[in-house]
Amino acid sequence: MKKIIMTGGGTAGHVTPNIALMPGLKVAGYDISYIGSYTGIEKQLIEEKGIPYYGISSGKLRRYKSLKNLSDPFRVIKGYFQARKLMNKLKPDIVFSKGGFVSVPVVLAASHKRIPVIIHESDMTPGLANKIAMRGADKICCNFPETLKYLPEKKAVLTGSPIRKELLSGNRLNACRLCGFNTLKPVILVVGGSTGAVKVNEAVRSILPALLEDYQVVHLCGKGKTDPALNNTPGYVQFEYINQEMRDLFALADIVISRAGANAICELLALHKPNLLIPLSANASRGDQILNARSFKEHGYSMVLEEEEITPEKLLCAVNELYNNRETYIKAMEKSPQGNAVETIIELIKKTSK
């Protein structure tokens, strides 16, 4: 049996593609271990799958001024030596990284020990963690054709994003029972990402009375971001985070309001869910979500509303327009050439680990 170490963390988007690969890797005969941070969301998600989990020290790589920039490099160095020690213990044949800050010491440790490494870049342009990690990678997977020009030619492979198969088998009635909804009104699913999106939450709540005249709303708010004052509002239900029931909520949703993280929008594409994307602004990020959203808009998969443009009137108008034209978006997504990323990546892992 071959051994693989998987890594990635910080947000669910750096973990769920790894989870999507795990069933296929087990069938292919790989023994899986996972290296993540001590307390990140990846720890809970991976341990729930019964996969051996090892926490290491992790520091954030910031582009802005912060006192933590003085101490975090030492955490990364500590994580590097912890990762080397784990390589000696686990003796992996290959390492697969989905990115995030915790992945950097793992990839560098594997590279220095001459263990083959594959990394996956979800966004249109590589993030800082993957820019550092790609130096030690044998292959670099990506979601968008536009990304290839940013990657070393001999390492780059267009694969798409691994999607969990269970997302395709949701039960609409189960979600109705979970939310206490009826089958008479259409349903809007609002997804702000695993850590939530304050501005998206605020924007949706600002038009909630108007929305509830015509729709029912499922709102995934992020940890600590629910509004107790809205509990027991007929036609509206809020959750901090959903895991197993996510497939049922997708099945229930007629349209989706979402951030534009690459993994999230690839799931919407695979499920053919008409969506309104509100990308994280360039002021609060490196602008990757804006580029992701722009690509999906150009292909006809999504409507896009920039965060800075949001007003209650514009948001309500966009939601109604999306719902009224939902079939147009569904047809465009059905024509998408996106292949089976899970099979493609697992074959790449097999070849690279040899």
C-alpha cells in the first residue's frame, strides 16, 4: 500500500477538495494521513472522516503590516521541522497540497527530503502560499485555463476542482424538513464561506422582509455571525456552518447567493445552480475572487454584483433577475467542458508517486 500525506487548511475551501479525493485514493490503494494546523477548521473536518491527523505550528503570510509578521516566521520554521519529523515517521510516497498557510512548511519539508509533491491552485492567479510552495512542487494543478500562464509550463496541469460526489445526491425533502420550509415558495441559499461574510450577511438581511414575500431563505452565516433577533422568522433559517446536510441544501436551492471562492463556484457549476456572486473586494483581499467571478460571468455561468456596488435596491433587483432567468444560466452550465477532476488528479498522483 502506498502512502500519501495531504495538507491544506485555514478555510473549508482548502480542505473540501482534499476530502473529495479521499474515496478514490482509498480505492487506488493509498494509505492517507493529513497534516494541518493545531486548531484550524481542517482538524475537525478531517478527524470526522477518520483520517489520522497531525497538527503542526503555522504562521500566516501577510501582505500587510502587522506585529505578528515578526513572530509568525518563527512559527513557520517550527512547522517546517515538525513536518520533516512527520515525513520521517510516516514515510509518504507523495504529498498533495491544497494550499493555505499551513501547507507551506509541509511542501518545503517534502521537497527537501525529495518526496514528490503535487499542489492544487484553485484561484485564477496563485496565492502567496502556493507561490512559495510551487518551487518545491513536481506538478501544479489548476481550475482555470487562464491560470496556466502564471505557472511553470512543465509543471502546470489543467484539472479543474475535485467535487465531493455526495453533493450530487442531495434530498430536497430532507432539507425542507431541516429548515421547516414548504414546497410552495422558491428557495434562496446564501453562502458566505466557512468563515462567513459580514457584508453579504448585512446585505441579505437588509432586504429580508422583501425577499420573504416571494422566497424562502437559507442563510449560512459563518461562526458567531447568526442574528438571534431573526430566529423563528417564518421562511428564514440561519446556520453558522453546515457539513453533512450541505448536499440537501443544494438540492433544495433554486438560486444561490455566494462569495466567489474558487471551490465554492466550481461546486455551483457542477450542480448547475444559478448563482449571484458577490466577490470579496480587492480592499480586503488580493482580488482573486473578483477574477474568479469575472471568468464565470464571461462564460454565462453567474451574475456578479461587486461588494462596493451593493445597495438594497440593486441586490433585490439582481435576485429577481437571476430567478427569472435561471434557465438561461442552467443551460450555460450544462454545456461546461469541465471534466472529472477527481479521476484526473488521482491518475496524476499515481504517475508522480512512481
